[in-house]
Amino acid sequence: MTPIKFFVDFDGTVTTADVVDLMLERFAPEEWRSVEKDWAEGRIGSRECLSRQIALMRVSREDLKKLSLEIQIDPYFRAFLKMAALFSAPAVVVSDGFDVMIHEILRHRLGDGFLENLPVFCNRLEWRGEKPAAVFAGDGAPCAHGCANCKPRVIDAHRRPGDRVIFVGDGLSDRFAAKAADLTFAKGKLLKFCEENKITHESYSTFGDVLEWLESNLARERAYGRF
């Protein structure tokens, strides 16, 4: 069987809502939206965007943890992880989001047992009082596109010869990862980007669709005696 490795976005992909947007809506002034517009229209990269947005926030670590308890994940994500592990198709979370939220959400929704086998590559938040500051993944080696977390770099670091890399995402911050993958499951703005740029992709709504694809793919491998 061709080795499969999954890389999955977090905000709006694993979760049902954009976590960073929820943080900003709750704890930052409306100015964050004009910064978001600059990023969406290509005037700044996500690294500069998030640095400026997080600097606007006034919130304690504990209040962010409380917010994390409100956030739901895709109802099929747990089943997807189990199936992927069963057939040695490991999953990696790669996100422009932040550690305190991602880890708390996954721990609350999945439990510590899943976290032990689910690598997460994301940015960090550090505090001085109630002023958080963004610390970006791979600091010291900025991404050529100005990304907060260079997802293609994470993919390349974990891709082994012969791997089939599959990316699952939903937004504009995922577009460079989609280009780096062999196949992308896309929805939302990422789906439109893949269609416009002729990137090999499948549309999906939930991880139930990804799970169905994985099961079908493995059935074909079995039929041809490859698994």
C-alpha cells in the first residue's frame, strides 16, 4: 500500500468555527477586521496579520481556556483519527492558530489519549499580564509568503520518499499547503482556490467524507492485494 500521510488544518476544519476569529470577536476591538481585510486582499501576510490582531487583544490565559470549552469539533474527526491510525495513515495538525486554544479544544473534545498520537504544529501565545503576544512557529526562518506558520515547510519536514500527502483544509491560509500536497480535501474559500488553480482536490463537507474516501481507497488496495 502506498503510504498515506494526512496534514489537517485546525480552524474551520477540525473545529466547526474559526477559533481565531472567535477570540478576536470576543476580546479585541473592531479594528481587527480592517487588519483581516488587508490580509484577505493580499496586502499583508498572515504573520503580520496575526501579530497585529493579537496585539489588540486583552485577555487572560484562563479566559481563553474558558472560551475553548464552547468550541465544537467536526463530529467525524474522532472516527477519522481512529481509521487513519488503524491503517497506518498518520494525521498531523498544522495550523496558523495558537497552542493554548488548540490543545485545550482537542483535550476537551478527544481526551489525552488522542493527543499523545496527534502531532500539532502551530503558533504560541505568551502573556504579560492580560496582553498576549504571538510567537510564530519557525521563528528565525520566515516563510517566503509571510505566513504565520509555513505549512509547506511542515509538510516537507515530515514527507518521506513514496508518501502520498493528503491535506484537509478550508481557508485562504491553506492555499500553499494545498499546492504542496498530492491531494487536497477542500471546502469554503480553499475549494474555490483549488478550482481556480487546477489543484488536485476533492470537495468535502465533514471528515465523514474524508473517512469514506479513506475506506474506499483501502478497499481498492485490498482488492489489488496491496494491503
